[in-house]
Amino acid sequence: MKHHFCPLLPRDPLRGPVLVLAAHPDDEVIGAGGMLAWHAARGQPVTVVHATDGARGDPAARAGDIRAVRRAEGKQALRRLGIGEPQHWDFPDGELPEHHVELLARLLVLFAAVRPETLYAPWFGEAHRDHLAVAHATAAAAATLPGDCRCLCYGVNHVVPTGVLFDITDTYPAKYHALQAYPSQNAYVDLPGMSEHRDRAATVNLDVPGVLYGEMFADLRPADLAPARDLATALQRLLLKEP
């Protein structure tokens, strides 16, 4: 029987323009911050979209206007990765599924305008309903993407169950520094520490000297997104005993 460990792929074939979709300011750094820093260091144009206003990101109401706080944190984190300001779509935090039609319409326009060669978007097995809404809308809008676009689906709440791995050892310090830019979130969850453990653990089956941190993705093409969505949704329902 063959082993099917996640293969470690070279980063060099990845090209810009790069488009990054995130439900909340911090999702993209948790899931793909090391790779985004790599793209930026290569001089590839990177467009980041934060779909929601992040208004539910402070359950104890410690930070006053949490929308403004999270927007500022998101900008600072991206600066630490070498990336410019994101687009803020300001859909209500926690309510993206109820805005599917508007979200889909905006993605269709965005995909046609940017025509990314590399797309980062949430994986279909995510736990948060906003993450899933972005993932599902991405699949629904996939026909607008270039046919050969590399669609790298990342995990935030859950790791991708199988896929590919990229070495981010060289850019991990920038990712860690970026994760420190979210004091409003780090008051509740240690994003730098927890992400460090996950990215380190991603290399558990590698025997490659010097590879200390990795990010894992489902590596798909636009035509693969809808079938992957359907399979992941069916698996999630089975595992969670949902009807």
C-alpha cells in the first residue's frame, strides 16, 4: 500500500496576480500568512478582501468600536506581510449566508477584474458559517476565474483534511509578527502561539532538513471547486451526524 502524505510542493510555479478572500480580518493570515508574505516578497500583486466588518469579534465589548479596531489591526497585519490595504466589503459579521446573492455578485465582478493566477479562499470544511459562505460563493462564481487559476483553499477552524504543503520556514517570522497585530483577538485566543503549533505540526511527516513550518492547502482549479464543495459538504454532514 502506498503512503499518501501531503506532498511538499515548490512555490516557484505560483504566479500573480494573487487574490485572497477572507471572511474576517485575520482569517487569511492564520490560514495563509506565510505564503502571502512570500508572494509579496516576490513583488507579485496581492489583493486581499475582508468580507465582513468583524463586529462580533469582541464578545466582552472590551475594545469600544470593534469594527474600527479590527479594520486597523487587519491593515497593520498585512503591512507586516508586505501587503497593502485590503478591500473592506463590510457585510455584517456572522450573517454572510444571509447575504449570499450580494456576496456572489461582488465576487463575480472581482474575479473578472483581477483575473487572478493564484487564489486563496476558505476550505469547504470550515466550522464558521461566514467562512463557509465565502467558500460556497467562491465555488458558485468560479466560472469567472481563469481556467488555470491555482485555487489554494486554506483552513482556519479546521486544517484541510488532505492536500498539499508549502514550506514557509523563511516567511514564518513575518507571519508570527503579523499575528501579533491583533490585540483585540489575542485577548481571547493566542493566535501567534496556536498558529505556530499548527504550522510546525504540518511538517510532521517531512524528513527534509530545514523545513520547520508549513501551510497546507487543497490545491484545486476553478472547475474542481464545485465538486470539492459537494464532497466536503457530504463528509461534514456524515461526520457531524447532520440530516
